[in-house]
Amino acid sequence: MKHQPIHEIDALADIAQVEAPTLSRPDRLQRWADLLSRGPHRQLKALSRVEFYAERERALLRGENTPISVAVADPVLREAGLHGDTLGDAQAFFELSAAEAHYLLCDCHFVGQMDAEGVAQRIRAVAASNSVSSRLWM
């Protein structure tokens, strides 16, 4: 075996750079909804009183067993760029407006229990709405 400096080995190696998968917004939202639909009766926790926080504080909201925690547990979404389980992370990654995030994740929209399939249906509705005017109903 011949000893070679690392820079010589690097010059010989054909290293392929693996890039994170590029998912469109609808693809990311659909994957999130599909993950939730895998356990449709799973009880999740909504974020509490989202609308009452200042924007910076709202971005830091998080919780255990939330729809966001389901998304961040998925290796595909993490590889695609979902970096954390805060509301701000979810808004940035899924390109959610404040109104959409509120509609999907705030406890004021869920009487009693929040189940995974109910959130998945809401996510699919958001993914299907492409224009700002169609999102105003939220």
C-alpha cells in the first residue's frame, strides 16, 4: 500500500455532490398532509392563541406532538430544508402566510380535539388554493 497525501487522493477521487431534494410548495404541503394521514386518528396539540403573539414571539412558538413536529420528524422534509419545529420554521419552509399558519395550527380553529386527518385536509385545502383572494376565507 502506497502512502499518499490527502490532497493527491482528493485529486483522484470522483466525488459526487448530493443535493437536497427540491420540492415545490405544493409538494411540500402534500407530503406533510400525507404524513399526517398515515395516522388519521392521532390526536395532536394545536398551538395556543397564535394570533395574540407579536410576530417575533409567534415565530418561536412550538410544542410537542404538534402537526409541525410530525413534519420535522420526516427525513425527506428535513433534507429538503425544514430546519426546526417552530411556527416560524414551518411558515418559512411551507411558505405559509400568517393567516394560513393560523388556520392550520391555532387552537381557536379546533373545538375539542385536533386529529391528524383534520389537519391534513386543511393542509390540502391550502395547497389547492393558489391565489391570494382564494386564501382570504381562512
